Amino acid sequence: MNVILDTGILLGRFLYYLLESVVYKIIPKGKKNIVGEIVLITGAGSGLGRLMAIKFASLGANLVLWDINQDGNMETCRLAKEKGDVKVFAYKCDCSNRQEVYRVADEVKKEVGDVTILINNAGVVTGEQFLNTPDHMVERSFLLNVLSHFWTYKAFLPAMIKANHGHLVCISSAAGVAGINGLSDYCASKFAAFGFAESLYLELKVQKKTKIKTTIVCPYFIKTGLFEGCTTKYPLLLPILEPEYVAQKIVNAILEEQVYLIMPKFLNVALLLKQILSTDMMIALVEYLGVDTCMASFRGRKKADEGQTETERKHL
């Protein structure tokens, strides 16, 4: 009897949410007001982080900018202040260093207040075949691309839970939902970031923290220089994305409290096909799209490992 009842309730909920989604397609959700919110962006010194900072400043949010590149971060600070009458605070922080994350987080809480929108944006890519990837770069990929998310969440989530108010944003990647040749350590770390964000989203749901929102972003390659040399066979299907476009889509997703944002839209179709096609059929599709060789001419930003800044390493 419980099975019949539970199934009926499930089907009823499915129908309700289906109708709700149809209505929202016709009448878009209203965007939330973020005036006065405290938005922290990691990897804010250039690229996507900088663009998001400028857009949030124009919407009236107060900003906390983190980057290991102090000069780039100060430039973002200057540009953000020009866009709105808001408070902007820039901090130098190596997000791969747990102790430094906690130390700078304490400074933010004392000097600025409780962060209400946390955007984990900083990241690193090696872009080598697996056996050519140095051990320290594998570790670096995980430290910055996913473990830094654990440290920032531990630092700022307790206050969000206490207030039942906040928004957690994970900048993952298309490489966080599908493996790509030449990106083994990057894919693994981005899969982990996606899984962590999704798991915590469900954890907060179970705890009835309904006012703490989650947005998980999975873009294809973006024209920020980090993936310099990467190619796409059919730009109409899998374009190398423009940073301005991606930044605006992310901001809109946050304002509309969208949980998943996958770009471009064709990726949604490809991911669905991945679940229903045979392995050989999926490989044939990958070869057709040119994803198997997209990293063949990868150059990226060739810097000495120790000399790279967080901004220069960032996948945006």
C-alpha cells in the first residue's frame, strides 16, 4: 500500500513540477535583488572572475575579491568601483592553501561581514597527457579546483546556515561531466567539484535550509587564454565561448536561482546521449564533434609552475 501511495505522490509531484517548468518557460522567474549582499569571488584578478565582479557591482552588491595576483585583483577592484556605488574589498589569497584560506576568511568576516554569495571560480589546468603530468601538478589541480571549495564552504557556510540565507556557486566545467582526452587531472578534479556541490545542495535540502541556494556551472572551453590553442570542429554545436557571454549567463543563473547551468545548450543533448548510447556510438559522436582531438594543439599560458599566478592558471 505504501508503494502505491508513494508512487502516486511521486507522479503528482512530477506533474506539478512539469507544469511549473512550462509556466516559467512562458513567464520567466523574477530575478532576486542582491543590493547590499556580500559577494565573494575567488580568482577575481582577471577573466571571468573580473567580469562577474563588474556585473555584480553594477547590481549593487558589495564585493570581496580573492586572487593570488594582487595587481590584477586591485585592477578588478578599481573597475568594479567605477560600475557602482558599492564597497569592494580585495584580498591576496592562494586558495590552494588551506591555512591561508581560513586566515583570509577570518579577516573578511571581521572587516566586511558574513559572505552571502560565494563563487568558487579559481582553478588550474595542466593540459598534458596523463603520464606526462607531473605529480605536483596533479596535486595542484585537486587543491585549487576542488579542495579549495571545501575550505571556503567550511569558512562561510556556517553563517549562511545560521541565517538560512546564502548562495553557493561552483564553477565546474563541461570537463566535470564528461571526460576529455588530455585533461585527465582537470576532469577528475572538476568531476569532484561538481559532485561536492551537488551533494551539499542535497544535504542542505534535507536540513530544510531552503533559503541557501546552489548554482553549478559547467561551461565548455572559454576564450580566456588559458585554453589557448584548443579547437572545436563545429563551432555552431560546440563553440569556444566568449567570456562576456558566460559571465552574463552565470549572473543571470544566480539571480534566477538556477541550480544547473550547462553551456552551450547542445551539451545537454550530448550528455543525454551519453547515458543512452552504446560506448562505441558515444566514441563515434566524440570523434564526429572533434572532442577527441580538441587539445591536440593546446598551448595555454606556458609559465614556470612556480611563477604562475592564480589568475593566469584559471579555467574561465
